[in-house]
Amino acid sequence: MKMKSLNKLSMFVLAGSLFLGACKKDDPEPVNEVEVITKVTATFTNTANSSEVVTFTYEDTDGVGGNAPVITNGILKKGTTYNLSITVTGEDNEDITAEIAEEKDEHQIYFGFSQSNVFSSFEYSDKDSKNQPVGLSTRVTTINNSGGGDLQLILVHEPNKSLNVASSPWIYSPNIGGEQDFNITFNTTIQ
């Protein structure tokens, strides 16, 4: 009788150790691969005339460290409101824009510009599940006179969006943290 109980106990211990061995805490977490971004397009569509479209592009087909990227800047009309959409492409023309939209809680595009030289108003059109900005879609109004300057786009993965300044959530500062997936500067002309 003792032999049967001992065999059952041995089987139970063996099954338990196999189960626990299969569920090690040392198993690596799945890694979210870093995408290689090869092209970023900023498309400005005039809200009063949707056939008037201005496109800025940043293209770096060989990735960081190879040949210099090709940057195409644009000219925007003064005193004009535009819908601005950002598209992001990876290797083999992979659409990374859809991935950013899907993981919108973990991404934000920040914008750097001078309000006296480029845009007089700026507003995010897209939000994440916590009503925080994303930046794939925005609405901007250019200044009322000729001017221009730099327009910086920074895609940040896992920023602390709660540290965004409420009055200007488009401004990135190092205390927001996160990892920059791209940091691009266009030259914008307002005429």
C-alpha cells in the first residue's frame, strides 16, 4: 500500500517540477524590434482648398550612418490653415504609420517651430485612449506675414505624456523622456 502512495507522490512531484520548469521567470520578454525609418512625409492640405497640397519629405533609404538623407522642404501660404498629416515608412516600404496609430498610447510626435516665424496656431487632431496627443494628424495656421524657419518633427516612443505642458503639448523637453525614433528638421518658408 505504501508503494502505491509513494508512486503517486513521485508522479505528482515530477509533474509539478516539469510544470514549474516550463514557466521560468528567466524566460525573456518578447522584444519589440526597432523599426528602421527610411521616409517621413509631412503633407499640408489647405482647409479652404483641398487641391492645394504642400509636401515636405525626409528620405534616408540606407538608414542612419550611411549617405546623407534627402530633405525636400516646402513653401506655405501666409495666414492659411492647413490639415497636416504625417506618414512614416520603413524598410521595404513598410507602413509604420499604421503601427504608430495602433500603439498611439506609446507614441507622440512633437513639433518644434517659432510661433512668430512659422505657425500662429497649432492643434493636435488625434488623441490616444487617455485623451493625450499623438501627432499623425494636426491643424496649423501659418503666420499672417512672410517669414519662415525651422520645423522640427520628433517621434518619441514611450514618452511620459503626463509631463506635456497643457498650453503647448507639442513642445518636447528631455524630462518627458522616451526614446526618439526620429528627429527631423525641415526649412519652412511662409509667403
